[in-house]
Amino acid sequence: MIGNLPLGTAIGALLIGMLASIAGGALGGVITGGKALGNQLAAFMGSFYGQVAGTAGVFLGLLLAAYLI
């Protein structure tokens, strides 16, 4: 247990958050830079940078939730 949050729940939420940030980053990359870079390159770059920011945000959110609950 992490605080009052079960470990399985925390790991599951982290994995779901990582997958959602990859998908959201890829979609945002295609919308933002699809014409300039090409859809495949924009999706690749968006998924990479989306995961970097999204994983950090989900991890900090889980830490905060674990100690506030």
C-alpha cells in the first residue's frame, strides 16, 4: 500500500495514464503538425512528448492522492 492507496490500483492507474498520454500526444501531434511534418512523424513526436509530460503528471497526481486519501 502507498498511503491508503493499494499498490495494484496505483500501478493500474499509472499504466492507464501512460497509455492515455501516448494516445493523446499522438492525436495532438497529428492535429498540430500533421501538414508540416507529415502525419506519421507528427504522431511519433507527439506520442513521445505526450508520454514525457503525461507520465510525470500522473505520477505526481498518484503521489498526491496517496497521501491525501
